Amino acid sequence: MINETILLFIMIGIGGTIALDIWALLIFKLLGQPGTNWAMVGRWIGHMKSGQFIQPNLAHSAKIPGELAIGWIAHYIIGITFALLLYIFFGEQWIQQSAILPPLIIAWISIAAPFFIMMPGMGAGIAGAKLPTPTIAKIKSVAGHTVFGLGMFITSQAFNSSVM
């Protein structure tokens, strides 16, 4: 059975991920900048089972059944995983301390995942170097991950105040 602390950190990861999704929607509505295409992430992950970890041209690779669902589920599992890393490295005491820096540190470190794993694996190069606007991709990643960290902090505080 999952203990209450682990469940709390799972909820913190979900909260941070929801904050990121709201941010992506706002950026799209206000600036016309599309967010991550979770179907493409699902397609990339789906091709891994056949040993294809790098897709030079993901948009032209074969579709994977359920790729959109796979992408969204992976997105939330990754958010939860980073929240669990927050627990591993900073413990639960940071919630009572109302410290904003620990979730931001985890969020900023997590930028390495899209820059060095996801983007190259999906054919966009390191840190999106092969994209038409790599600087925009980098700014969106840094901003989005910062929002994720803030979302984890806000979620932790919401749970902390409801418990107290």
C-alpha cells in the first residue's frame, strides 16, 4: 500500500503537470505558440518497443495505436517521477518549510530531459537545434519547466494548508 507521503508527492507531481498544461494552453491562446504534441511523444515512445529510440523524422514514421493516450500518460508519469525525485532529494520537510526553491531546482534540472533525451530522440536535435526556431523551443522549455516547479510548490502548499 502507498503511504500518505508518497501519495502526497504523486499529487504534487500531478498538480505541477496540470500547471504546465494550463500554461501551455495560455501560451497557445495568447501567443499562438503550440504546446507539445503528445501524440508525437506517444508515437516516439511506441516505436521504442521495437528498438527505435531515435526517430530522424517522427512525423513521417508509422502511427502507433493509442499514441495520443500514450503521450498524455507518459507526460503525467514523468511529472509524478520528478515530484518523487523532489521527495528523494529534499524530503517531506520542505513542504512545512514553505520553501519554493527545491521544486524549482528539480524543475530546472528536469529541463535536461527534453533537451538531451526527448528532442534528440524525436529528431529535433539537442535542445531543439534542428527545429525552425530552436531559441523559441528553449525558452518555452525553460518557462514551462519553471511553471511546473511553481505548480508543484503551489500544490504542496494547498495540501499542506488542508492538512494543518
